Amino acid sequence: MPERPEREGLGRDHVMEREGVRWEDTTDEADFSPYMPEAEYQARIRRARELLAQHGIDAMILFAYGNKQYYAGFMESNYRFTDKWRHCLIVSQDHEPVFVGEAVLNSNLTKTTWLKDVRLWSAIRVWRMPTRFMDVLVETMHDLGLHNKVIGMEHGPGHMMQASYAELREIERRLPDARFVAADELIWRQRMIKTDWEISLYREFLPKVQRVWEAGWRAIRPGIPEQDVHREFWKQMAEEDLYNTPSWHNPQLFLCGTDAPGRWRLVTPPFYHRIIREGDQGFADGGVSYKGYCSDIQRCFYVGDKLPPRLADLSRWGRDAYENTVRSIVPGMRGCDVFKTAEKEVYRQDWNQLVPIDFVGHSIGSLTHEPPFMAEDDLTELEPGMILCIEVGCFGDDLVWFGNMPEDIYLVTDKGLELLGVDLPRDIWLCG
């Protein structure tokens, strides 16, 4: 920070308050490391403009974390949900994207995004900036000529929002000539179909995921604490440079059921010191993330040398129901069609079975669960370029044996589904 001359009769603190403070930042090329190529960023903005025009929307004000990441490449390790660091992204038909946000975010923006138009605020007065986010946002909307236009907002479910209901209402009050509409259909229409760059990223990413999983499974054996298994997962994540994961994803969920029949435990942070025993059953679901993109894989395990007969049946039934469903999926099917197909395949294995959750798959991207969902009420047609997680299984109805529910990540192609990256056995794994 450069020295400033002191005015006669004023202490240094008063000079800072009157004249402000200026940061000197490096501009070394080594500091500039966007998560997505510039061509990808520009292509996303062009597509957004096309969809805005088709939906009769002049601009979108985006607060949800995943949408700021998708349209601007903006990522941060500290998720700032309070109004102390409020920020948003404006994507419009006629202007380059504009970021309105608290000044502490500027260094991250300049080093990791292609954004050029950044409007900053700070409640810390020595920075000599506007002190309220809402004032800067409203002024920006007037400056862009959007104060009396149709403005899309994130109204529906599925967004990781970083704004309060009260703030959204304040925006509407302070822009009384604008018409506010839901932008969700537009956003998901674009994000459902993955770009070539996103598909190539998953091809690079998922082999890393497989190595993480294999390291974790090798650690499961009688006599060690559950905590140590998680430790092996995290060690391998660090080895694979999957540094996004500690920010907000718990990578694995273990469910162990040998404490007593029917006493299943979801083991999430804080981890437990419970000692793994022979006969334990469990599963891992979820996954690590990479460059802002999530994975979601599921496998089940049993600690022992051989599966008990009932568990062997469930292992085979879950595997076959899952694989038969996957082979049946083609473009043009709707989410509800996939659900019905999975339901039929589960019944084919054992007529006592029920589909245990209200969907058998979903899309994935900057969030683990994105639309479309393979659910009974989802009418979205599958299209080439979608990336889907398919999860189908068979479970014990006696609360003694858990069961088997594989899950993998697929690309929808012209002919069906293509498995991406992870290729692990889909039977119940024997560990120990």
C-alpha cells in the first residue's frame, strides 16, 4: 500500500478517511487463471442472449452461486451468504455481463474470470466507495437502461441462493418501473445441455474420482475407526488436486447397520470413532468436485469374505435392475419414462421391492442435483449433450440387510447413454 502525505493538522487516520486507500495488485500473467477458457465464457453469454430474446427477457439478475459460476466462471472458497458481502451478476441482451459486489471479491474476480465490468461497494469507509450494495445495484440498472425493462430472477427451486427474500423484495420496490419474471426455465434450458468443454472436463475429472473411491474402499476393514476411512478418501483427493471439495462438499456418506437391526446411521461430519466390524454394511454416495463441477457416484459394501445369501440376492437384483434400466434409456424419453422403466426393472427382480426414492436419476453440474430429474412427474425429454446420474437399486425390506444401489454418470448421445470415466464393479463390494 503506497504512502500518502499527511495534511497539516490531521492525523493519518483522518487522511485515509478523506482520501481513501488504494491497493496495488500484481498483474503478472501467472496470477491470471480462469477456470474456463475465454471462448467457453463468450459462447455461454451468446447463448444466454439468444435465450433471453426467445423468452422476452431483457436481463437477469443472478444471486445463486451456481449461476454466477456458470455465466461468469466466478468461484470462491468462502461462501458469503450474508449481506456483508452481497454480490450478484447481471446478464443482459445488450451489455457485457456486469458484476456488482463487495470490494473484497475483486481480487478473485480479476484473477479467475473474464469479467470486465465490475461495480464495487464497501461499508469500510476508508476505501472511498459506495457503502450499500443495493444502491450500487439500482444505480447500475439505471446506467444500463434496465430500470424499466423485463428482468428475470431465480424464483424456482434448485438454486443455491445468496440473497434473502427481503432483499429480493427491496429490488422490486426500488425498480418500480421494471417487470420481474421467473428466469428459471431459461437458465435450466441452457445448463441442461452441456457444452463440449464441460463434457471434456468430466472426461478428465472422473478417472480422478475413481482413484479416490478405490483408495477409500481399500481402507475399509475390521478393527479400524470409520474416521480413518474418511481420512484415506481425503488424502487421495489432495493427491488428485481435487481442491474444490473441502469448500462445501462432504465427499462420502457412510451408512453402517450392524449396531442393531433397523439402526442405520448416516455418517457425515463430524466423523465417528466407531470401530468397523466384520458384517458391517454400508454405502458411499456423493462425490468430490473439480473446477466447480460435482460428481455423484454410489456403491454399497459389506465387510467380510463372502456375502450372506440374502445380501447376495440383493446385490444381483440391484445390479441387474440398474443395468437393464441404463440399457433402456434413449434420447426422447422423458424423465417420467425413465422412472417407470426403473420401477418395472426393480419389480422384475423381486415383486416385493419398491423404488426407495422419488427419482431414479438427475442431471449434474455445478450442483450435485440439477434438473431434469428422472422422476414420476418430470416431463423433460432427454437430449444428446445432457449428463445424467442414474441410480437404481433393490433393498432389504426386513431392515436387517441394506441392499445394493449403484449410481454412475452418463452422457446422453444420439443412441443412448455413454458411461463417463468411472467404471467400478456394480455388485456389493467385499471389504476387509
